[in-house]
Amino acid sequence: MAGMALTATEEAFLAGHRLGRLATIGPGGGPQLKPVGFSYHRELGTIDISGFNMAQSAKYRNVRRHPEVAFMVDTGAGAGFTDVHFLEIRGVAEAVAGPVPSFPDAAAEIIRIRPPAGDRVQHRPGAARPEHPGRRHGPAAAGATR
């Protein structure tokens, strides 16, 4: 099953960053947020999360139990909120063996996120910010507080 294709702007934004944040659902049902390395797999339309000892990590175990995740890449805080750029992707993840480790000493196991089409939010300074009712969210966002 293929994921979504990103726009050229979204691909360029991701290409300029190597660190993102992955939110998974922990064993007790609460969220767990971790910084992660990633790459965008254009052919599959997926975000691939890699790291050291991935199969032993809490995030890997969390995805195996509960596959709905949120992933975000941002520029961090600038002089003000209007200086922040981010791309948030919500979708379904799977714990898999990757084709080739993405960096030396990386684990063969990865977390692969398959976002449903239209389920992302991007904010750019100077552009109108999308209103909450106009956003499209997939099953991972059901019941989410806004």
C-alpha cells in the first residue's frame, strides 16, 4: 500500500532537515514524543524513521502495538510565532526491516509512516494559516483535541 505524494514545497522543506519528532502511543495509552532521524521515500510516499537499536526502542514497540502516529519537522522558534515553519504528518506506521541502513551503524529496522492523502498541515509565515474546520484528518486524528 502506497502512502501520499508530497508537494514540491513539502519535499524541499523535508530535504532541508534531518531531525523530526515522532509521537507514538505508549503502553498506558498516553502519548510519547521522541526526536528522530528520518528520510522521505518518494517512490513509496512514506516517511522512514531510522536510528540505533531501533528494534529495542520504546517507539518501535509502541508502533507494533498501536500504529497511529504523528510526525513533525519544524524550524524551531525564531523571533516570534510567524518565524516558525512546520510540517505535521499524521498516519499509520509499521515496524519493518529497512532496505539499507540510512547511516553508518544504523539499525536495519525502521519505522515507516504511510500517511493518508490530505492528512498534513503546513504553516508558512506570510501565508494564511489554515482554519481548523478546513483541515482534513485521517483515523489517527479521531478524537484529537484541537
